[in-house]
Amino acid sequence: MSELKGKIAVITGGNSGIGYSTAKKFKEEGATVIIIGRSKEKVNTAATELGVKGIVADVSSLSAIDNAVNEIKSEFGNIDTLFVNAGVFIPAPVGQITEDMFDNLTNINFKGAVFTIEKFSPILNDGASIINLSSINAYTGMPNTAVYGASKAALNSYTRTAATELAPRKIRVNAVNPGPIATPIFSKTGMSEEQLKGMGEAMQNRIPLKRYGQPEEIAELVTFLASDKASFITGSEYNIDGGVNINPLLVG
């Protein structure tokens, strides 16, 4: 298992969920892995469990990203893979969207993603791979996800242009659009257990494969895109959603 042998990989939001599973997979494939997250306790715990480097930084803060880049450059030099995974999910119906919700979603999901790439760009090796974690909510029109979906649609548009502009450096930029995945992101919304259960059952009924995806399944796709096997793939989006996006009206 050495698809990423000798490569240095950075994962934002790497202390839980998809980021954690991808860090584990990257390491299994031979990469040197650095995870970044907001919570010192969670980052330190995850880094210890995974046996990787952990850095505490909030991607909504440009100075925090600068500090992370400087630390990584000093210790590791240039990097080969950047998995822009940090994100938040805050559901709210149109008419009840607050400025704080809007700012939090866009500052992390879009501004944070864009400036993570901006700040890391100087230390990306030519031929590096950038993978942006987006969402099928960029397209679904799912209730209560107007701003969340818009932040992901913006990220996908940015991905296409970045792929064009970074192509002269042979840097590949792709986006992964998960559907419903079993991660802690939903439990961080402030919804009650009953609300979460109801939402979960409703969403699962809409999935043709009748189950949630697992973080490890996303990690497999991200690892492929980070590897040399994907050397001719850039500016692409990959839906990994159990069929939700091709059957948006399926209800039973």
C-alpha cells in the first residue's frame, strides 16, 4: 500500500469525520500527514491516535492560516497534497437566516477554503493535487440549506477556475461532492436528538442505496484524486452520494 509514498499531505478539518478517515488512509498509503483543526483538544487527540502532525488553526482566520503555512514550511518544506476539507453545516429556512449564520457558513466553507489555497499555493510542489470537499447540496435545493448549498456551489465554481489557472504548474484541482455521510457534522448543528433522527430517516429514504455513506468511502475517492493514478484529472467534480443526485424526487 504505497499510492502516496513520499508525498506530504495537509488536511484541514482533519480531526474528525471525513478528514480523520482521509488522514488515516493517506498515512496507510505512505504519505506524511499534517492535520489542521480549530479545537486544540480534538486536534491533539486525533494526531496522537493517527500518529500524524497536528496544527491548531481556524481557517476563517487568514493570520491563523499564515501561521500554519509557516510552521509546515519550516518543518516539512513544500507539500504535494492539500485536502481542503474544513466545513460547517448550519441549517436554516429562508426567512430565518441570520447574519451570524451567513457569516459563519461563508467564512469557513468558502472564504476559508479559498484562502487556504491562496496561502498554501507558494509551498505546493509543481504537480501537486488539491481536493476541495464540497457537497451535492450545491445542486439539490434541499430545504434549510440555502446558504450552505450556495457556499458549496461557490466553491465548485472556484475549483474550475483554479484548475485552469494552476494547470501551468501541473497542479490538479478537483472537488468531491458527498451526499449524506455518517459524520459528526450534523450533531454540531444544535438540533435535538429527535430532530436529528427525523432528518436522518427522511434523508435515508431519499437515497437509492438506502443507507448513509461512510467517511472511509469518501477517503478512498480523495486518496485516488491525490495519487498519480489521477494525473490527467483536473477541474472535475465527483458525486459520491448513493445516487441521490440522479434521483432527486425519490421518496420511498
